[in-house]
Amino acid sequence: MPKFLVHRWHGMHNIWALVLILLLTVALAWYQWALGLAGLLLGGAVGAYAMLAERAFRKDLNDYVLTLSHRIKGVSNDVIGTLPFGIILYNEEKEVQWHNAYIAAVTGRHSAVGVPLSELFPSLQVPSKEKDAHTVEIKLNDRVYEAVFRQQERMLYVTDITSSWTLSKRYEDEKLALGIVMMDNLEEISQGMDEQQRAILLSKVTGEINEWSQKYGLFLRRLSSDKYMVVANQLALRQLEQSRFDLLDEVREITMNLKLPMTLSIGFASGTDDIIELGHLAQGSLDIALGRGGDQAVVKFGQRQSFYGGKSNAVEKRTRVRARVISHALRDLIKESDNIVIMGHKMPDMDAIGAAIGVVKAANQFGKESYVVLEGINPSIGRLMEMIREDEKLIKRFITPEQALLVTNRRSLAVVVDTHRASMVAEPKLLQQTDRIVVIDHHRRSEEFIDEAVLIYMEPYASSTCELVTEVLQYIQERVVLDVREATALLAGITVDTKSFALRTGSRTFEAASFLRRNGADPALIQRMLKEDLEEYIKKAAIIQHAETLDSHIALAVADSGKTVPQLLIAQAADTLLNMTGIRASFVIAERPDGLVGISARSLGQINVQVVMERMGGGGHLTNAAAQLQGVTPLEAAERLKQVLKEIQGEEGLPE
């Protein structure tokens, strides 16, 4: 505070001092009028001086405040004009009312008053909701800015963050990414080749892999004759994803020209700084790619998992070594367990029930109690269950999910057949009650998986789970003799999943069927099981009547809203549509009795319906997939399906 304010006496104390002087003067005049007159004159002089001093003080104070205000205003204008960030005031219509000089320099406009924010910053997304503060990034003239909205004050701060943004982006781009490239079926296709042919094949494929690594700046190192390790960064990984791993198509085309159908599987991982974890994630991605049938790439980026490729069917393995190893491991697990509980998926089909009966037979070979969890009988297994009821010993093995929870303990062996997703099993809680879980499945591996399984037998090349279980039974003991009903149930599962040996049928499928036939399987009984009811056939025809064609080779049928259709009938309608001339894929959508909207998808192999159904929340095979939706109508599901097909066509292109 200035000294003149401190040294100056002013205020109420001066007034009270003058009043006191006046009173004393009056008292003095009472006794001595001359002294009183002198005191009165002196008091008046003091009062006049106080008034003049007060006026001088006010004038000096006013001059000081005006000078200070002028200086502050000038400095504030100078500071706001030279601030290293921008300030914008806008109205309710999001139009600029005032801005500082920084905004003019950034936008190149002398004055932006009256200009909408969306025009001033084209990439700016103005928040619609009222928030106290909202931060967004905007790009303008090759620079990156951070915009902070103050909604209540209708104020916007704009700061140049190009340097920090570039540094952050460079840091993210240079993070490590690990990958593994594997030749799916080198051993299978090289059988019968001489060394020269094998060398030519490996030379061509290796050359393509090396060119691919050089094109995208990858470090490549051979781990074995059919496996490579790839070291890259996240920038290169994003470029690979944008190219949708074109190496898969190039190798497939080269080997097709050589009449040797070789495919690759690629697993990549990134998004973590732990090198050991990154290696495990890369190997896990490769396992998923192989579990889905090969000829595809799987990328694990943090919590995101992406799939690319998968345009060809899995190649059948000619060797049964894996089946023998799995059967011996399953035999040991059965011997060490108190009992065996077998589960299929919800709404089980003949493949799930037949495979479960095969596992029951395996448990019986070693004197172990076994149970099959069945929540209810649906139309697809009704006739099969009628045949099973004829065998009292066999029908007693079927229990409800509630009974299964009572008989399961930590030393029980839970065998999951015909699915590998925990959410799809008949009783998910049962998997938490035991530490021993076995998965036997022929579906392509999806993102959801039972990771805690101690034994996994997943072969996407197989026609059905019954085929896998039949091969296991042949090696689990020297001589396994099936009775007629057990063999018929297993053969029924194979027959249904192969559409009477027309689809996904390999040489090992016929070998498994031959083994079952030798054990008394009755094909005539299976045909009677598969006969259609006339009323159901009419209902199926009503669904097909509404079919439309998309892109001239995709059939889509949507059942009338309000009419419930069993899942079996939806699947049968999709199978029938696939038999039509020129149709390469079929989709049937209808509301099921349980309230869900079911989608069944079928294809001849040119279109991967598994990828389509995964985007709809389901899964399955390349040629056979399905999904169940909740909270939508069949027409809404159809619109979503059409959108997914457009997205896939834009990304990868559907066959003409």
C-alpha cells in the first residue's frame, strides 16, 4: 500500500476529535472567554485542515486507482493477446462472439466473430450434452490442437499439442509386436513328394514370406521347417491389418497353381510391455488360428481380438497320431477320476448326444460311473431319445443339470462335447465345481473358450464330434465293442452333421462310419429318425416362400413376426435354400419358442458364414453357423445381417 495512505489521518476518529475540541472549548469559555475564543479559532483551523486533507486524500486515491486500472487493463489486453493458447467465447448457436489473437493466427482469419465453430474447426465435434468440461482433439493445417469446452461459461480453450501428440504417437507406433507364422499342412502335402519337389515348394513359400516381411519392415527368423517368428512394431502391425494379411491369399494362390493346397496360419500379439506375456499371447493367437481351421490370421491387441482370412476349409490330417495320443490321455484322466459328467451345448443335436454316448462307453470300459447332462428334449433329438429309452441301462445315464451339480466334485471329470464355449454348455456352474475339464469339439475356435481345460481335442477338419469320439474309442482300449444303439447314435451324429455324407466329409469320416457299421450301426434306423413330419415340411415351405436373393447368390428368408419356429426347422430351411440353383449361402431368421431370434447360416464354402455369424454374436463352421439374438425382431435382425454382409464385402469382398 502507498505511504500516503498509511501516514494520512482520516475517517471517523478525526470527526470525534473535532467534537471533543469543541466541547472543551465551550467548557473553557465558561470560565475564561478569551481563552475559549482562542481555542475556538484553533479548533476551527484544525477542522479546516482535516477537511482539506480529506479532499486531497480522495483526489490522490482516485488518481492512483485510475492509473492502476489503466495499467491493469493495458497489461491484461496485452497478456490475453499474446497468450500461447486460444480463447473463444461462443453463443448458444455455437457461433463465435469473441476470440483472442491466437485464434486469428491459428485459423488465418483476421476476425472469426459470427463464424460457427464447426466451420472454424471442421474436425471439431461440439459436445451436445451439458458438461462442465469436455476435452477433444482437433486437427487443422497439419497441426493437432486440444480443445477444452467450458459449457457453463460457453468458453473454449484451444492449445497446440502437436509436439506431445507426435511424441505419444511415435511411442505407441514403436511398441513391440510379436508374431508367429506357421505352414498349416506342410507334412500332409509333402507326403509322397521327392526332395526336389519339396524343396521347390518350400522355396516358393519361403520367398513369399521373405518378400512380405521386407515389404512391411518385419524382422523374420525361422524357428523350424514350418514355423517363423516375426518381430515388428505396432505401426507395421496396423499396416498388416489394413492389408488384411495379404500373405495368406498370395501363398494360397501360389500353391493352388502348383496343385498343392498349402495355407498359412498367423498369430500376432501387442498391447503389453511384458515380453513374456507378449510371447504367450502370440502363441495363443496362433493356437486360435489353428483351432479355427488355419488359413487365417488372429491379432490380439490388448482386449481386442481380430480375425482375418479363413476363406478355405480345414485340411484333413491323414495321420491318426493325435487321436491316439488324445485317447491315451483321456484314458488316464478317466482312471484317475471319481466319476465322469458329460455335457453338450444347450438345445443339443444328434451330434452332441451321440458324442456323449460315446464318452459314456469309454467310461464304462474302465468301470467308472458316467452321466450325461440333458436339460430337456427338443424336436431334433426326440426320435433318438426314443431309441435310447429302449435301453434301460443307457437311459439311466441321462440326468438333469440340478442332479449333475449334486454328483460333481473336485475329482469329477467334466467332458464338454460339440462346443468349446462355457456360456453354451448345458450347465455352466458345473465347470466351476471341478478342476478336470476335457473339451472335444469340431467347431472352429471362437474368441470365447474354456481356458481351464486340462485336455483339448479340437479338430476343425472333422465332420462331427461323433467322428472324433469314434476315433478315440478305437484307441482307448485294444478291443472296444459297441452295442447297436451306441453305434447307431454315433453314426446318426455323423450323418446329421455331414448332411448324409454330402458336406465336410473326408476319408477319415468314412473310416469312422465303417467302424460303427461293423459294430452294428443301423443306417435304416437313422433314416427313419431323420424323416420329416408333413406339418413341419409345410411350415418350412412357408418360411422359404418369403426368401429373397442378395447379390444374386445369397438367399435370405425371414419368418413372419409373431410366429415361433423351432431351431431345427430354421436350420432345415437354411439347408433347403442352399440346394437352390445359384445359391452359395443361405440365411434363415425366425423367432424361436424361447423368445430369442434364431439365425441359421449355410454355405457351400465360398463364403465364410462363421465370420458373419460371429459378428452377429454367434459362431460355427465355415459352411455351417448360427446365432441367437435377444431383444430384436426378425426384421431388425435381417437388417443387421444385411449391414454385416455389406461390411464384410467392403473389407474382404464376397465372391461374385
